[in-house]
Amino acid sequence: MTDIRFAGFGGQGIILMGIALARAAALHDVIKDAEGEHTRYATQTQLYGPSARGGHSRCDVKISNEEIYYPFIEKPDILVVMSEQAYRKYSDDFNTDGLMILDGDLVREKPSCKNFRIPATKVAEEELGTRVVANMVMLGAFQEITGVVSWDALLKAVLEMVPKSTHELNKKALERGRELARQIAGKCEPGDRQ
């Protein structure tokens, strides 16, 4: 069982990230084992503040090879944070043996756990022309760093969920996130913190 939490503020596409990940695991990521070929089980829950934009936003995803009987997460194994407010709100509930992936320009805190700082919003604005796809940059980095789902499964899930007119932009954003993750991971020795 892997427990993942995405957190940020309303308008960043936090919920979309979680739904895409759960969809990729449950519908598209085929696992081969002694029992044959199958996808995994996934649950997705969400929580957001009273305002649609600017308030806090959280999306939790559980992925397992076995049935999931309780969909809620107490301490995530992986925490993806896209705002300083979300860091303050959710870092206390984090499993300190886990992994944190932060938007490096929006989160100033330096956690003591293993972490990666991905400049998702900056790259989305400066290289892709819109901060709307910062969530896809972060999701691509997440996939590369964790390998929780395959690239093909994640790409398929995302393209099923976004308007066809934005497919190319979203694909570029996912790919750019993977590149950033490779660059950052290549600069450190195993076990180093970013």
C-alpha cells in the first residue's frame, strides 16, 4: 500500500493530479505477477477550503495490490506540496521516513526528510507559457521520482481527463517535469537531501 497526498491551494489543479494518478493505477497500469496481469486498486479522496480559488486544497490517493477497505490517509508515504500554506498545514501529519516533493519556488521551508525541490510553477510560466500546467510539471516529476505508476499509464490517464485542445501542452508539461526530476536526482548521491 502506498499513501500519497497532493496539497496546495485552490486553482492549482491539485485534485486533478490525484484523480489522474488513481485512474492511472486502477485502469491503465498493468502489473504482471504470479496471478497474471492486472491493474491495482486505488482510492482517491479530496478536501478543499470554502473558496474555489486561493483556499487550501488536498487530494489523497491510496494505491495497493490488494483491496482497500479504508480510503483515508493518516500519514502519507509521499507528500507533494505546491504552496507554503499547504506545507504548514500538512507537513506535521507526514511520515518522516517518507518522501516529500516540493514546488521549490513556492515552498520556502526545508524539511528534514528526504525531499526534492521541483520548480514546477516557474517552469510552467517561463517555458510553457502558463502556470496552469504547473500541476502537470509536478506530476511528471512525481512519476519519474517515485515510479508509483508507469509513464504510459499516467500519460493515458491525463489525456483522458483534459480537453483535447490541451493534449500537447499537458504532455509537454509532464515530460518537462520528468526531465527536471532526472536533472535534480542526478545532482545528488543516494540518500542526499535536496
